[in-house]
Amino acid sequence: MSIDVVSIIPEIIITCVGLLVLLLSVFIGKKFDKAIAPITAVGLAGGIAAIFIFNFYNTGIFFSSSFVVENFSNFFRVFILVATLIVVGLSVGYVKGSVYIKRNLGEFYFLILMVSVGAMLMSAAGDLIMLFISLELVSIPTYILAGYEKMNERSNEAALKYFILGILASAIMVYGFSMIYGATGEINLAAVSKAVTEGSMLQNNYLLIIGVVMSLVGFGFKVAAAPFHFWAPDTYEGAPTIITALITTIAKIAAFAGLIRLLYVGISDFKNSLWVILFIIAMSLLSAILGNLMALPQKNFKRLMAYSSISHAGYMLIGFAAASISAQWAVMIYLMAYVAMNLGAFAVAMLVERSRKSEAISAFAGIGYTNPFISICMIIFMISMVGLPPFAGFIGKLFIFQAGVASNLTWLVIIGVLTSVVSLYYYVNIIKQMYFTKYEGDANGAVLKTPKLYYIIIAACALFTILMVVIPSIFINLTQSSITTAGF
Amino acid sequence: MGFNILSLITFIPIVGMLVIALVPNKGEKSAKWIALITSLAILGLSIFLWLSFNGSQGGMQFTEKYHWIPGVNIYYHLGVDGISMPFVFLTCLLTVLCVLVSWNITNKPKVFFALLLLLVTGMIGVFIALDFILFYIFWELVLLPMYFLIGIWGSANRMYAAIKFFLFTLFGSVLMLVGILMLYFNSGLQTFDILELTKNSLAPGMQNWIFLLLFMGFAIKVPMFPFHTWLPDAHTEAPTAGSVLLAGILLKMGAYGFIRIGIPVLPEASKSWAPAIAILAVIGIIYGALASLIQKDLKRLVAFSSVSHMGFVMLGISSLTPTAINGAVLQMFNHGCITGMLFLLVGMLYERTHTRMIADMGGLANKIPLFAGIFAFTSFASLGLPGLSGFWGEFLVLFGTFTKGSVFSKVMVYIAVIGIVLGAAYLLWMLQRVIFGKYNEKLGELKRLSWLEFVTLAPLIVIIILVGVYPTPIINMINNSVIHILGM
């Protein structure tokens, strides 16, 4: 029993830090506000250290096989904690300009930490119940966080749409899980895959197939894949920008980690299942096409990012449709590149929002000349998102497309690359605003005020994006050694 | 070689770019000097390379091969042979000339020269990369700097031209990427190395598909009819340095791709596609010439003449005989010199008259005789006057195509020869209207050719005469490598 607890020490640390921050902010009040973010950051760093100390060498299955400690979960847990650390770092500057977040700062950080705990649990989930619980733990705080700006009707709309549709998706997903249980008699993912393979259920057991498809619906919602994406534009636009950054990175990491777990560990030979692969291909096609086409007319940056994240989910789903081991680590590399580019882009957007008081793309006007360093980094992020070399986005797309071609999905890859060309237009539009449009507004907002922490974070993200192309072997070795399969 | 000369030539411009970027803002003047020193350095290195190059050997020389991403067999592999050597030299030379012709720009010179140097790295890298992914990265690297060069320093319609260029060429490039991935998996060799891929054993059907994908990438770049529509806009709206590099080098990348990759790696597909390419090439020759004939804008006339000249290159490539391909490579080199010089001259003319319209000019021979003389000289070179270099390229292409013997080739040659007559027509008529006739008094007084401008034009004049009178050394160098390629 005690050994079991050792495996979740990182999660315990993060939860305790969250509760500490919550309770102290209730009892100490406003004076505590300045200390909340540093304490959170220290807690996250402690969590990362704990993973290395306690989990790196003690791999195994704990809590009656619902919590799996292995390279895959350790990789994702560190990844999630680093991403959360960056989000917390960005939030420091952001909350200064907000009204409602400032009033309830303790709860804000507590909820963010709960999201990251949920994400960590998801990546280590060993059975269906754990998958569902951790998914809810990721989702419910994000519903609340999306609606944090109480008097802003956009924020309320965002939270409500996300909540209602999210609950519906979770319900469908857990119904799917129950069908999987009904078909196999097991909830443990490894045992499920054993039952599925032995009974060749993917070919003839329709209860199982429908169950898997329904769980895919739930996960599709979470990663904002079409046709389950309808919540994304409004939620991304309405939520406070720091929460949009959280949803687009951490919630997506969690959902993809969970999906890898379900498909590769739970239904290990899903590449032989026609229905499942067809469903994933359909999601990926729709996401890539719809996401890119609907992004073209967007005028609000956050809404644009929502559609762009839909299209990125589409590309990553090509990796899932390829259903091979190389596809799995390709998805992980793409996720790393995706999170770095997105956090950087949103950081720049938060700077623009703060100084220019607008979320519109036209608010980016003239930044190329007022803030040259930030704009060069933004060029790096935007071009990386298109998938052009020499940036990380290219490496991510290269390996995903490589996996796709290897699995005879060349036609899908061709559609993927053609939609990437479409995406060039709207990403370059932002560059156009930065360099080719004059800023006609309040002289006060001409030069973006940039806190030092933002410089560091944006520079780090840009550096990471370039590093992934210069020395990709490190990342490839990392992800290749972190893959998960049913036979552990 | 004691040192890796090819890597040096490729990456010194990036070092130069970083130096320019890091020099503080007052260093607007130093930017052009740094660019000049950098480009002279690589010109010196490329001359040294040419002198050390063994022209009688057909294979790759000065090769460098390092592991880059061992997990997926991607190497950092560079090498130069008789086909790429002229272009490395030409790129370095044209870069120096572009720096000189842009010496007096006032609009953000620092950014201009930094982008120019970044462009140079991409251009040189394409010609010497021997690993397909490395080739692709350098190929894409030129897009972003060119977009900015056209978009910021271009003429009235520059935004449209810039984004059209970016989107159109990216569309071809991503299809090329899918072709590259298909080659990796289907060639049975699991390698991206261009030299090793020539030993593949692909079925003709698969070869055709892959050739189609690669064809899209190369044909749009050449540009072949009907994919040429980006070229007139991009060339016309770009600043002088941009047009020179676009016409001089970027167009050659497409044809080089056919010779380096299309023919050796996919020989059966090249044979089956050859008639189609020949027809498109000849259409391009005639169409380009006819379109030049009706142009009112001088720069647009030269742009369409590029379409026509590259048609000769593609005709030579499609003939698949050593003589014709020698002619094609020589024509590429000559076109780079001649049309590069034409754009330099048009740029110098624009600075004096502030108009590109032929109707506004006339009688320049009276006012700026030296300039008019050089302009006439270049036009004669462009129409293929024997004694100047342009003749040899076109002659060898036609000779090589005609001696193939088939009725089809003979008909192609008959039609192509009409293109030469049309070429004479549009160039001589343009000369008559621009430098002869009555002087248009509205232009005022025109500056004589300055010392700096003469120094910019002189090297190209020398090369055009030299290659026109004694082309043997360069043809021998090209020939050895072409035979080496065709022998595979």
C-alpha cells in the first residue's frame, strides 16, 4: 500500500500546493495574492523533481492496476508540468490586467493546478474508470476557468457552451466505456486488449466496436476534432486568454495522452478494425479541411487559434489513423512542437491584448517595428504552425506524414499537406499585420509593454522551436523510448 | 579539403545575417558593409572551389556526410558536381551584385540585407544538398525571405504578388514532400539520400505517381506553363535585388530538381513523362515570347522572357540526351547571367526615370549611351546572338533534341525555333522603343552610368562574352556529370 502512494507523490504535491494556495488565500486574503504565483511555480517545480526522484526508476503498476508508471506517463507528466509552469508564468502578467481573476486569485491557481493533476493522472491511466475520472478532473475546472470573467457575457457563453457540450461528450464517452466493459468484462486496459485480441472482437463484436467509437466521440470532443468542434471557437474566444492557452495546450495534451492509452493499450490492434480507423480518418479529414477553411475569414485572434487548433488536431489524428508505433511517437513530437508554438503565440497575443486592448488580428498592426524581437518570435511561431522548415512544426508534420505514408494513407497525407498550404494564408495574414500594416490607434498602445518574464518565455519557446530542427535526435530518442503498448 | 568548404559557403551568410541583426540600431550603414563582406567572402570561396574542382570527373566532389537524425536515416549530406558547381558560383556572384545594386536603399536597410543573406543560404543549400529532407528544408527556406523582400520593398501591387508567390510555390513544395516520403517507403531502400535512391527498384506505375508529385513541386518553380502565373507578378513587383535573385537562381532550382532527382531516381517515369514535358516546354517558349511581345511594362516583358527561356531548359531536359541536357544546364547558367543582368539594368533605369512603362521611354542612347550600349548588348545575349553565351544553351538544346531522330522531337524543334525568332522580335522592338527614337523630354536629365553601377555590370559582361566565345571548359564540366547521371 505504501509503495502505491510513492507512485503518486508528484500528484499529491501538486494537489497539496493547490489546496494550500486556496486555503491561505481564503484566510490571509488580499495580502497573500503576490505570493500565490511563486508558490504555485515552486510547487510545480517540486512536482517535476518528484517525478524524477520517485517515478523514474520505480516503474510499475499501482493502485490495483489503475495507475501505470512507465516512460510514457513520466514523459507526459513532466511535459504537462512544464506546460503548466509556463502558463502560470504567463498568468502573472495577465491577471494584473483582469478584474475578476484578481478578486479570486487563490481559486484561480487552485483550479489550474487541478487541471494539471487531472492531466497527469490521465497519462498514467491504467483502466477505464481512471481515464474517465481524470478526464473529468481536467474538464470541470476548465469549465469554471473559462467563465472566470463573470460580468463578461462572452466568458459566460464560453463556459456554458463548453460545460453543456462537455458533459454531453463525457456522458457519451462513459456510455462507450460501459459498452467496452460489457463486451469484454474488463475495465483494466491491458486486460481489455487481451480480451479483444483473443475474442477477435474488433471484427465481430459490435457492442465493442460501438463502444470504442462512442469513446472516440468523447475524446474527439476534448481534442476539438470535427465534427465535435463546435464548442471550440466560442470557448476559445470568450475565455480569458490565459485560460484559452491552458485549454489549447494542457487539455489537449491530456486528451491525446488518454486517447493513446485507450487505443494503443486498450485496443492494441485497432489498426485491424475497419470501423475505428474509418471513424478516425473521418474525424481527421473533417478537422483538417473544416479547421483550415473556417479559419480563413476570422478576424479575432483567439477564434482563429481555435480553428487552427482544430486543424492541428486533424493532423495529429492522421497519426492515429496510421495506427503504428512510429505514428505514436510522431504524435508525441507533434504535441511538443504544438504546445511550444501555441504557448509562444498566445503569449504574444496576451501582450497585444494588454497594450492594444483588443483581441482582433488587426490589433497586431505595426508590431514588427515597435517590438522587433517579439515579432520575429511570432514569425517563428506562425511559420512553424504552417509546417515550414526550419521550425519544429515541420519536424512534427514530417514524422506524422511519414507514418501516414508508411501505413498506405498517402491520399490522406496529400489532403493534409494541401490544407497546410491553405493554413499558410491565415498565418501569414498575422505576419502581414505585424509588418505591413500601420498602427492607427492610441499612441499609448504603440509599443507593447512586455514584462521580463514574457520575454524569457517567448524566447524559450522560439528557441525550442528552432532546436527541434537543429538537434531533432534528442526529441526523437526521447519519444521513441516513451511509447506505450499493451504488453508491459 | 582540410575544411568543409561547402558548409562554410552555405552557413557564412547566416553568420552574416546574425551579425547584422545584433549590430545596434545606429548600424544602418554597417549593415550593407557586412553584407558586402559576407557575400565577397563566399564569392571568393566559390571561386576557390571552382578552381579546385576537377572538371573531368563526373561524380560528387567535396562531399560531407554527417548523421543528423539517425533514427530515420536523415543525413547532413552535401556535395557538388559539374551540374551544381556553376550555380554555386552564380549564386555567390549574383548576391554580390545584388548587394551592390541595393547599396543606396533607404527603407530599413538592416532588415533588407539580413533577409538577403538568409535567402542566399537557402539558394546555395538547394544546389549542394544530397539528402532529400535537407534539400527540402533549403528549398522552403527561400520562401519566407523572398515573401518579405517582395512585400516590403516591392512596387505598388507587392502584397498580392508576394502572397501569390508564397502560396503557389508552397502548394508545389508540399506535394513534393509527399513524393519524397513515398520514395522513402516504396523504394525499398529506407533512405532519403539522393545518391542512394538512384539505385531503387520502383515499379513504373509507382514511379509515375511519385514523379507526378515531384513534378508539381519542380514545375511550379521553373515555372512551366501553365503553372507560371505567379512569375510575372512576383518578378515585376519585387525590388531589383529580389528580381535578380528570383530570375537568376530561384527559377533554376526547379529545373535543377528535374535533373538531379527526376531523371536519376525515376528514369522510367522521366521517359514516359518526357513527351508531355516537351509539349509544355514548347508551349512555354512560344507563349512566353508572345506574351513578352505585347507587354507595355518593361519589367514584365523581361519576366515573360524568363518563361520563354526556361522553356528551352525544360525542352532540353525532356529530351534525355546528353547534348540536350548539357544545353539545358548551360542555358540555365546563361539565363541566370543574362536575365539577371537585364533586371539589374531595368532597376537602374527605373531609378533614373521612375517609370517602367516602355511608352514613357525613348532615345536613351542620346542621353546615357554607355547604359544603352550595355542594354543592347544584354538584349543581344538574351536573344541568342552567336558569339555571346546565350547562343550556346539554345543551340545545344535544339541540336540535342533534333538529333534524337524521332518525328516528335523534330516537330518540337521546329516550333521552338519560332520561339527564337519571336525572342528577337520582342527584344529588338523593345530596344527600338527604349533606346532609339526620339527622347521623351518629360524624363528630364538622366544620370550617366556611375562607377558603382559599372562595377556591378562588368563581371556579367565578361562572363557572357567569355562563355560565348569559349564555352568548352564549362560544357566539359557539365557534360561529365550529365553522363554520370544518365549512366545510372
